[in-house]
Amino acid sequence: MSFVHKFKILFSKNFDEIAYSSKHLFNFKKLWIVIFLLSSFVAIVPLLFFALIDYKVTQKALESEVVMKTSHLTSNTSRFVSFFLDERRLALEFIIANNSYEELKDRNNLNLLLENLKSTYGGFTDLGLIDSGGIQINYSGPYNLEGKDYSEQLWFKKVCEENKFITDVFLGYRNVPHLSIAIKHERNDGSFFLLRATIEERFINLLSQIEISEKGDAFIINDWGILQTSSKYFGKIFNRVSFDVPERSEETKVIKFQDSDKKDLVMGYIYLKDTPFILMIVKDSKEFSLPWKQSSVNLVEYLIISIIVIILWIVGITSFFVRRLKATDIRRIKNMQIAEHANKMASIGRLAANIAHEINNPLAIINEKAGLIEDKFKIQEIYKHDEKLLKNIETILASVERCGKITKRLLRFAKHKEVTVSNVDINEIINDVLGFLEKEAQHREIKINLDVEENLPNILSDKGKLQQILLNLINNAFAAMPEKGILNTSIYYNEDEKEVVIIIADNGCGIPPENLKKIFEPFFTTKNELGGSGLGLSITYTLLQKLGGSISVESEVNMGTKFKIKLPIKFEKNHFGEQDL
Amino acid sequence: MRVLLIDDEEELVSTLAERLCIRGFQAEWVTDCRAALALADEIEFDIAVIDVKMPGASGFEIKKQLQNKFNKMKYIFLTGHGSEDDYETGLTEAGEKYYLIKPININELVKILQELYNE
């Protein structure tokens, strides 16, 4: 049976369902749903819970990984940039320490120094000597800047105060983006001069050497948020960035924010020491959200498959157990019905005994009184001429006799005589019974076919009761058949069930379906006018139960009736029927 | 043949006695145990026909009391059939042949009386 079919059966209103629905201990549909929901809840909720935790943990891990990577990259890059600037500042300090003012004023010497700086360190554009008045008194480089006055410029004032200074990137007189590194040197006479070098595209392109992912961006801004190098996200040099300048920190920090396009970004930054620069490394958060999304998709796939498997399993197991429970419950109800029926039969039996007793006493009085009157007619011949009265008396006595027969049969029905077990040859019994009816069969030209299996085993049972059972059934068959009817009797042994099966089939009038269920009930008869008591089949039923056997019937109106008797090969005294009746 | 009929149903027992008398028996009737013992003292009965179910002493108890005093007396029981126990005891006490269920056929009773008498 397929699973789907089994599942359908669980909820279908089949015959049993309709017959027993009011007697079931459980509402199986409701039970199934409750078990299913509870099991699903218990199984799926922890799964969802752990999936959620996994989701969050993965998210956190990936985020912190990105934060860490960004932080490392920012730190490394800051060291690289700082080193670049420090190296060049120290080179200038070295030159200023090893060259006198006069030597620096010498154009050739300054040209030589610039050439040396370019070949040794690279990146330098020009070199200039500025006196304490802010005038560039010597200059080596591609521009014509000798004699320019820097006294009003901020960087000049700063370097005078701080002795060394690195400017942010600006256009200056040359109108080319550059930064300046200026060193102040005090002379013995108390005056001072400055050595200033500028760096152009080398600094501006410095960060292009940094290996960063496709969606990453590395750039430098100054304290006012002006770009000092070009940025992928925030535009070209000298643009103002769209976000607020982060708070000062000489330690690497990582923050998350959204740009003007509402794009989620992760940014590492650090203020470079002794410079006006803030190094920034920006990454698109998609970079980390992608693997995280992939991992989430995997998680959801795993979750869905798990839930489907769990639900299928729960449906299967719930259906299995509810079906078993239902089958058990149906068996229980059937047994209850058998017990109820047996109990009913026993109660009716006791009732029959009491009724018979109550009726028999007045019947006996009527019998004796009428008998006495009859005696006076017949024996004492006192009233022998009144034939009409005599006829009436005979009718009364005949009626009493008829009632007496009924009450005696009732009493037989109520009798609880112990079963006497002996080794019984069923073939012999059925031949005896058929012998009783031989005369009637001949008279009505009824044909009797007897088919007995060869080597039919003897059974341990009660001979007298079997005779009574078979006589009842064959009598009924005779009553149902017209003249020239056919009675088919067969007996065989069912080895699997260890029972002997007797089939008695007639081709008589049959039993209508509406009566078929009632035929084993006491007092049910359709032969009232023929003097049927309605106890024959009821007695048969009770006797068979006592013998541990069973009886079933099939019938079709005008086609005939077939009774099937099953008898255990070995009668067991503690059998259900014997115990409860 | 002298027959003692014991049954609490006076109408029944008196009529039955009369019918037996018509058939040539010397039949007497009583409706309880005491009367039965008293009458048995006066007349030597061959057979007692006793109803099993009677108020006071049951048919079987009456039989025991009669048996103690009159060892030659034989017994037939009548019953309207009450309980299962009565039936079983009746069969044990009297045997199926001498245990009759009411209403009885007078000819059958006569036949049994004669058989028992001749045993």
C-alpha cells in the first residue's frame, strides 16, 4: 500500500470509521494534527534557532575579518607613507647639516644636491634655499621660482615656529599640485635659513602602488577634508570629501558609514604623525557581504532541505503511530461489541429463564385444570355428550403444550451446561443429523449433497452441542427450501488456522439484507405464523461461542443462504465465549 | 400406588392429585414440608412428586427430610425452572428422567410413576 494511500485512509470515513466514530477514544484527525504540530515545533524551532545563531556568527566573523583586514591595510599603508615622507625629510636634514649656507647658495652645488636626491630617493621635483625674510634666494628645479617671497605663507610661519614642516598638497606659484618639506637651520650669528624641497606626482601617485581590492580605495585627506590624492569614491585631488573628517587618532581606526549614494562603506583611517595628512582606506561593504550572502544562501538551502526532511519524517512517523493506534482502538471497539453482544445474550438468557419460570406455573395450572375437565369427559364420561366443549378443552391443552414447547426451548437457551469435550468425528455427526431429516428430505424430494474432505481430522469438542448446532442449521435450511430444493454441505480442514470449516448452503428463499444482521439475536423470527420461537440461531450462536468457534452468514433473496461454521480443532476451555457467557 | 404431591401452588397440586386419582392412583397433596411429613406419618407413600421451588424449605430439602424417615420412598421433581443451580442440582438429585419441567403431560407423568414404582 502506498504511503499516500495509507495517509488517505487515516482520515477517510470508511465503514469502520462511521461505525465506530462515536466510540473511539480519540479524535484521530485532531490527534494527528496535535502530534504533527508538537513534533514539528520541537524539531524545527531549535533548528531555526541554531541557524539564526549561525547566521549572526558568520555575519560577525566576516565583518570582523573585514574590519581587521582594513585595519592591517591602513596600518601598513600609513607606515609606508610615513616612511616615504620621513625618509625625504631626513635627507633634507642631512643636507642642511652637511652644507654651509654659502655652499647652498651656490647654484651648481644645489643642482648637484637635487640630482643626488633624485637619484638616491626619487620623487623630488625641486630644491630651494629661503632666507629668514621668506625670499627664495637659491632655487634648483624646473620652475622659475628664484626670488619668490613666501613670507606671508602659512607654511613659512609654521616652519619658523616648528623648525621643520610638511605642507599639505597645494598649487602654489607653479600652479601644480605638490607638497613641500621645509627644514629650518639656525646659523651661528642668530639668523636662520630654510631648505625647502617639493614633491609632486610621486606623492600624489604614491597610493596607487598599494594593492587594494577592486572595490577598495586608498587616499589621503587633510584636516579640512580636502583630498590630497585622487579617490575612487570621493573624486579628484582638492575635492572636499562628502563625509565629516573623523576625530583625531594616531592609532588605526575602522568605522562604517554610508556615502552620499547610500552605499555602505567600511573605512580605516589614521592621522599621520607630524604631517597634515589623514590616510584613509575605504572598502565597499559588499566585499564582505558577498561571501556572507553566499554563506546565507547555503544556510537557507540547508535549512529548507532539513525542514522538508524533518516534516516528511514527522508526517511518516505520526501517520504510522496514529494508524496503529486507530487499528488498536478499532480492535478494542470490536472486542467491546463482541463482549457487549455476549453480555446481551447472557442477560437475555437469564431473562428467558425467569420468564419461562413465571409462565410455566400458570401454564401448569391451566394444563391441569383443562386436563381435569378432559378427564371428566373422557375417563369419567360425565359430560361426554358435549362435543363442542370437549373440542374447546382439547384446543386449550394443545395451546398449553405449544406454549410449553416454547418455554422449554427458552430454558434450553438459558442452560449453562458445562461443555463435555470428547474426540469428535464431524462426518459421523453430520450423517446422524442428516439421518434425522432423511424422511422429510425424501418426502419433499430435497437433494442433499455432502462433500467431506478426505482425511478430515477428528476434533476435540462437545458432540451433543455440535449435533444441536447442525440440526438447527439444517432444519432452518429445510424450512427455507421449497420442494426439490438442494442442500449443499461441505466440510474441510483449514491447516493455517487449525480449524474445521463446515458450510451449509441451501437454495431457499434467502434472507433480506435488513434481516441479516439480526438473525443471531434472540426472539428474532420471520416464522411467527409457523410457530418459530426466534431462538434457534441465537442458541446456535451461543453454543458455537462456547465451543470456541464462530458462525457467519451470506444470503441473497431467492438465491439461498450459506452458513459457514468454524470450529477449532482443539477446544480450549478458557476460550472467550466460554468465559463470558 | 400411593403418591404424595407437594407443591405450594394449591390449584395445581390439587388438580393434579384429582387427575391421578381418576387414573387409579391413591394421590394425596400438601403445600408445605410440615404437612408432607405429617401426612407421610399417616400414610405409607411409594412415591413423592415434589416441586423444587417452594417458599421456605426447597424441594430438595423436603426430599432429605422425607428420606431420613421413609427410606423406601422414591422421588420425582417438578420445576418451572428457576435458576441454573436448581437445574444442575435437580439433575444430580433425581437424574434427567425424574426431573420434569412444567407444564407436564399427565400421561408422561403416569408413565414415569409406573416405571419408578416398578424399579
